[in-house]
Amino acid sequence: MITKTAILIFANSARIDAERKCIKNGKEFFDFQHRNLLKLVKESKLPHFWIDENRQVGDDFENRYLNAIQHIFDKGYQQVISIGNDTPGLKVKHILEASELLEHNSMCFGPSRDGGFYLWGIKKDSFEKNSFLNFKWNTKDLLPEILSELTYNSVQFDCIETLIDLDCNEDAFLLLRNKSIDFQLKCILLKIVRKSKNPSTLFQFIAKTQLKSLYYNKGSPLST
């Protein structure tokens, strides 16, 4: 009997994402994220499918994304939990919580601070591609607009913890404030900050967040 819930990793290759987002040292970041994502989905024990740029179908982001979700439903799964590769704070607990919420809700979301979402859980009978195409994708209004529409139509949904995506160099500053972030990831984020257009901001940030100890580890994380 097929497991009713599957994970969709909708993410491009590390090289492509680094180029499209124009993030300094981005390939190293996304390589790290890819390794971490594979570890997380394996820990969840849920079947997973990675759909990158070579397997995506559609003329724009929203069509490619929604087609990928439909592809998983077409395989026989009744619930899909979709995640991306740009949210370092994503843990296996978020995936498992989403899976539990789908037992009693039509959808669940992991909100990101930019107005979008890093996780979307949805049941097959609630997935209407043409309706979702009408939302303002890739804008700060996306999730508020979706939630407003769901509320208006009395669709049951829930949300889990809000996290930060890395969409630009400046997001690295916000992510570095999270004390629970892996040390290796901190080193990568510091490289991104160092290579940003305003390097003086780096030193202001370090002074405020007391990350001076990172400088004294063998092999400076700020080295290129």
C-alpha cells in the first residue's frame, strides 16, 4: 500500500540558484542546503521527489511549481508537502508537524518572513491548479492573499513556525542572528556577508551579535 504523503523538493541545482539569485558565494550555500535537505527528508521516513530545473515543466515559476505538485499527486499520493532549498532553519520537526496538520486540515503552510512560504502541505482534493495560478507569486503578498482566500471559502488550514529564506545577500545578516544555526553554515553566511557590496556592515553586525569567536577558529570563515 502506497504511503499517502510524499515530500516534494522543488529546487534548482546549486549553480543555477546561485546565479539566479545573484548571491555571493551562493553555490557553496546551496550545496550545503542540498546535503542538509536530503538528510532531513531521510529522517522524516516519508517518500520524497526532487524536481530540479531539468525536470520542471512550464513557462514561469508558478506553472513549474504547480505542475510539480500535480506530478506527485499523479503518482497516487493523497498529500504533498513541498519544500525548497533556501531556508536554513528548516528542520525535520517542521516536516513532521506539517504531516500531522494535514490529518485535520486541507492545507498547512510554513510562512517565510518575506511574505511567501518555505513549506506548503496540501491534500489532493484541495489542489486546484488554475485557481492557484491567479495569486501574486514571487511577491510579499502571496501568502496573505492565499490565506485570505482560504478563510473566505472556509477552507481549513494551519501554519507552523515562521522562518527566514535566503533570497539575497542581505538575508545572510538576519540568518546569522540565529544562534542555533550550524557552525559550518555560519561560516558560509559570513563569506556571503563579506562579499556583499557594503562590507562595513559586516563589522557592525559582528560587533552587535558578538560573533568574534568565529575569527579564531583554524581556517578563517572569512577567507576566500
